[in-house]
Amino acid sequence: MQTPLVKTDLNGKLLEKVPVANHHGDLCVHDGKLHVAVNLGKFNDPEGNADSWVYVYDAKTLKEIARHEVQEVFHGAGGIGFRDGHVRP
């Protein structure tokens, strides 16, 4: 299943729109890149059936530039932030 990832200006005008996997959670913009917590499995499943990733997009164009597996996130990647020089789910 897919959903759109959109970029708007401060007035809500649509600037960019790309299709992405359904559970793109929290996001963080740093150094011209958009980092998004993504869970492709079962979010908050007690058995830990998440499939967690951080997808990285160019913040201007929303072109995907990288994917990083974070399977150690047991219940699913849903939040992300920048701290101490690192982007972390």
C-alpha cells in the first residue's frame, strides 16, 4: 500500500508529491535531507514483528537517496530526531 509524501510552502501550497510506503512516521530535516522513520511490518506488535527503516530524501525534491535498516527498533520505527551530530530513530 502506498501513500503520498508531500512538501508544501508555509501557506499550504503543494510544492512536491511522491508516492511512498504506507507507514512513513515522524520525520526530521537536517542538512538538506529529510530523514523519515518507516515501519514496513506490524507497528507496536508485542511479538516485535516490525520492519524498521530510516528513509532519506532530498529535502528540496523529495527524491529518495538512501535507506538504512534499524531492525533493533523492536516495536517499529515511529519517531526520529537529530541529536549530538546524529539522526536517530
